[in-house]
Amino acid sequence: MQCQACGKKTATIHLTEISQGVRTELHICEQCASEQGIATHSQTSINELLSHLLAVQPSDEEMFGPAQQESICPTCGFTLDRLRKEGTLGCPLDYKVFEQALLPLIERAHGGQSSHCGKVPTKLPTDTRTFVELAQLRRQLEEAVRDEDYELAAKLRDKIKQREQAEGRPK
Amino acid sequence: MELTEFSQNLTDWFSGTGPLADVVVSSRIRLARNLAGHRFLNSCSVEEKAEILEQLKSVLMSLDLGDEVFYVSVDQEPELTRNFLVERHLISRHHALATGPRGAVIARRENFTAMLNEEDHLRLQVLKAGCQLRACAEQIDRIDSLIEARVEYAFSPRFGYLTACPTNLGTGIRVSVMLHMPALKLTNQIEKFMNAAKDMNLAVRGLFGEGTEAASDLYQISNQTTLGVSERHIVAEFENVVIPEIVEYEKAARRQLLDKDRDTLDDKIARAMALLQNAHLISSQEALFLLSHLRLGLNMHEHMGASTPAIDRLCALRASTEEQDRLTIRTINRLFLLTLPAHLQVNYGKSLDATHRDALRAKIIRDALTQQS
């Protein structure tokens, strides 16, 4: 397809705009696009993508009211505003301090998931390890039931029971 | 470390061997970890960065990682050395370009690297030739556990391993395979492949080139989700579903070329041979593009028993750089790596401008591919 602007080069940028129910399409080459001020980054860095995702989220004020906006991490002095600009956090504690604000973003980045499943450091206190492992098993059980894999579900249920009894926790 | 110990040699992960090697060039797994009790790097003072670096360096250098390792003070190395390490995939471009105290622990066999103070305090990576993700996963898990016994990682029961960027949160694992897909390009199906990969929630990027469509026809696909899915699950998904599907896609395109479009195939291979054997100036991009077609011809001969006039002529070439008397994938990969800009300059012993690099590159390739009498 040829560029609709210069009519010479191959159109590599395809824009579709829907305004008031009317759909218009524009097919242009990279050079004409940049001349018209249309950004043509072929690769977006993950941080850029993240800043963008953060930027389109509701403002802090909309989400938590004016008080939360001034939240500052006591450990690293990080604010939501800096997170928006830089795409990375200031310290591990930020995940706790800004948990509410981060959750939608985390879920979006990880296909709707918001809790860990997988390796757990051996150094963690035993009850924390068990807590994490039980939570993981329960999630796998839910998935097995959802997928109607009842054989796996039965195995997982037994495993959960065993683990709970070993911990002396009936529930 | 003397760069010249490495710079003349092909790296193991690029040897063109291993399972599914006709399409899967290499497998890589990376883990992101941070130390508890320290801020993430973008909030750290230089002193804190230096402290983290020193702690991780002393732990890593004292462990038995299964391979002989050496340490590189990345921030003190010249740009050429850093670019050289990037070309060999021993450090990331981000690590090469960053500022402040940072380093890398590298296995002499080049199958393992620990980047210290990259985006996270610690980035471990294991690289192997062909499709060997499970072996990568076992090795990196073992190394990670050894380190974990000596330091305390930032971890939360809810979110798993805590990382500077929330996109790496949870397992902190990034599973990647490098694929050579020239036939998909020649049959105009790259776009389709990219869309299919995106539908499977995978990240795709072109390697060794500019933009997403790689001149070298080498693409890297990686998982995007790191939270809520276990390491084992991600690796199994790649090995059992993702890779077989994509490999089959490329192989079908190769069969299509052979059955229905032999002239296109032969034209590409014959032109690549003619240009590479005769050019006196060749850019890195052009060399990557042409060497890709030679690799395709050799792979189709070796793995599909393909025989066409151009493939037969290609296979009859004797490579003067190799001990064997015939041209192999190894030769092609070696030419590919050794003619990248930083490799050229390290082996030449000084920095060269673009024209001199193009001349030197053309000469190395010409010498290697000229028929021996």
C-alpha cells in the first residue's frame, strides 16, 4: 500500500480514528508520519509502556481522595508521582505503602494475577512458607475445579488437608 | 580478563547445536532479585550501590557455581568492552549504558552471568544452545538457592520476589528463546507470527538489528507474566506448547519454499553467496541479512535433506576458517559474531570508523567463504 500523503513510499503506519461514530483510516509512510508529528517508535521500552499505563490510570485524587496523594514512603521517600514518571519503585516497602494504587497496575501487567505462585525462599519462617504454599495450592484447586479437572482437584484437596493437619490448623 | 581470550571464538550458546537447533538458536532464563534492607537502585546513593555491589560480588565469587567465573567491573570498563559483552549477550544493553557502581560475574564458558546493580540488585542469567529451557531452569534455580542461603532477598508472601519494576514481580523469571525464522520472512508471514505470539501473551523482539523486524531474522520471544504463575509452569508451557508451535510454523514455511517457491529460495541463497564472496564493503546489517540466508540453506540441507542448485553449491563451499573441510552452521555463526562492530574492533586491536569496519568485515567473510582450490 502506498503512502496517502506523499504517494511514493510504502505506507507502514496505519491509523484508525473513530470520532462521533465516523471511522476514518490513514495509511502513511514513516517519514510523512514524523513530519506530521505522529510518533513512530517501533519499539517501546517496558518502562515507557509502564509510565504510559500509569499515566492513563485515574489520578490519585480520583482514586483515594486528596490525602493519599501526599503519601510518601517512610523508607525511601518515594511518591506515586515519581513512580508515574520513572516506572520503577524506590524500595521493597513501596509495595506495601502504595499497595492500593499498585494493585490495578500489577493485575494489568500480569494477566489479572495479583498473588505469587512459585519459588519461596527457604529462609522464610516456617509459618510464612506454609501460608504461601497453602495459598498457592488453594489457587491451583480453584483452577482445577474451573477447568473441570476433578482428578487433579481431588489430589490438591488431599494435599491441602495434609498440609493443614501437619500445621495443626484445621481450616 | 583478557577479551582476546574470547573474541576469536564462538560462544557456546551460539554453536548451532542442541535440540531443535535448526530453528531454536538458544535458550535463556533470567531471574531478578533484590536484597532485603536496601532501597531499589534508582533511590540508592552511590555509597549504597557500592555496598550492595561489594556484598553480592563477595558472595558470588566465593560460591561454587559449577563453572570457573571471572569478575568484570562494568562501570570501569571502556565503552568498547561493554559493547563487546553486549554482543556476546553476557550483559544487557541497559547494564552497559547505566551509571554508577556495577559489575558482572561471568562464567568462563559464557553460559552463566550475574549482573550486579542492573535494574535490580541482582540479575542472574543462564544461556544454552538450542532448546534447553529445562536445563537452564535447573541450573539457575540451583545457583539462586546457593546465593539465597547467603543473603536475604526482598520477598513478600503476597507478591513474591520484589523487583524495582512491577512487571518483573513474583517469580522474577524471564524465559526467552532466540529463534531463526528466515522462511517466515520470505513467505511474508512474520507479521502473522508476531500477532500469534502476542495472542499467547508473549513479548517478541528482533535481535541484532534495528526495529522489530530483525535483519538477521533472529527473534526473541519471552514470557510477560511473572506473577501468579510458577516458574515450572512457565517453562513447561514454553517447552510443550509455545516452542513446538512456532518451530512448526517456520518449518512449514521452509517446506512451502522448497515445494512451491524454489526459485525464491535459490535466488536468496545464491545472491547471498555471491555478495558475501565478492563484496569489499559490507555493513553489519547487510552481513546479518545475507548470512541469515546461508544459515537457512545449510539448515535445510542438514535437517530436511534439501537439495537445490543453490543449496548444493553452498554445501560444496569449503570454509577456510574451520578444521572440517566443509561449511557448517558453526562457520556461519562464527562469521556472524566476529563481524559485529565491537568484535571486529577488539580483534583488530583498536577502534575503527564505519568504513574501515565495513572493509574489514567484508574481507573476513570473503576469506572464509572463498572456495579453496
